Amino acid sequence: MDVEGAYTLQATPEEVWKCLMDQQVLRQALPGVEHLEALGENRYAIRLVVRQAPLRGSYEGTVTISDQEYPHCYRITVEGESRHGPVRGEGWVRLLRREHNTVVSYQGVLNVGRAGLLPAPVLRGTTKMLMQQFFLGLADQLRVMRPPELEESAELAAQPSRVGTQCQTPARQPGSAAASGPGASIGQATPLHSLVRRLHLGGGDPRAEERWVQMIRRTAMLAALLLLVWVGTKLPRR
């Protein structure tokens, strides 16, 4: 299964890279993580629990980081086991600077269990939701680490222009999905923020408003996941 996506974070590529390589940050940001331990340079043992169908269950294996080009990109390889069968994944993570922000994109292949046992559309939707939760958690960690004045300046920044990366894009494998649209924005002012302010849900407190925004986002993602699961049960079985 091909997986890809992009998210915008209010931080520089150097700050985002530091978080992505920090075990303590990852323990806080990764959904369902129970264990994360360094086995050596750029290799980690991981155990996590996924509570969302159809991937519900415990996963245990190793994650390897290679081909690093600080602070632009790196390759990530995942090998493990689960109740659904073996887990194998490989892909690239890229960081693109946009003024005070960083666009984090990922692209790769993920295989969970034996082919055909899990409906691909539902599997892809669940994976995207888990990635969304991870980047929301990562955005929270970045806010804690950044001084308030830097966060305010990022919010007031003008519309950013795209800056290229030195990393080369690997050739797309035959049969892979088409590129997705613009990446989701995390940590920036959105129509959802405006709605929360109009309804006075945060009482004027920016941090409380952000918590409301994240709560609404997670509720929407859960509703979308339930819809995907329902659609998956209606698909004809081969």
C-alpha cells in the first residue's frame, strides 16, 4: 500500500528535525506508543498499540533511520510483527522550509499482514488518521519548546513562498497512487480557529482555543474513520 501526505508545522526545519530525532518527543507524539528504545545509532525498538479498526492490535518491531541529509530528508525503514501478520514499510521524510514554517512530507510503501486481508481504502484512511494524530502531537511539543515571541511572529508572517530541497525524489514505483493535494496545515490559523473564537469556546485564551480546535479535529477524524469502516463493510468481498 502506498502512503503519502504533507503537513505544515510552525517551526524551522532544524527545530522539526531535532524533534523527529528526539526519543522523548516521539514518546509524547506517537499515538499508542508503549516502548521506544535506542538499539544503536539510528536504530530503535518500538512497541505500540493501535485502537482504531481495522489496524486494532499490538505492533512490535524496529525502526531504522538512514540516508540522512540534515535538515532536509531521511529514509525510514520499519520491520515488525502484529496480530495481522508481518509489518514492512519503507519511505522518505522530507522537510521543506517556508519562511518561518516547515512542510513535512512523507512518501513510501507500507504492508500490514497478508495481502488482501484488509480493505485497502479503509487501511489507507486509518493510516492517514494515525499520521494526523502524530503531527498534532508533534505540533504540541514544538509549541512547548518554542519561546512565545517566536510563535507569535510565525502567526503574523506573510504568505510563505516555497523553497526547494536538496534531496532528490526517488522514482515512483509502478502502480503507486497519484500525488495528493496541498498538505494539511498544523499550528496555523484556520477557519476552524475562527469558528472557535466566534463561539468563545476558549474564553479568549489561545492555548484553550487550540485545545478546542484539536478536539474538534480529532472528533471529525473519528467520524471519518467510522464512515470508512462502514463503507469497508459494504464493499463486496473477493
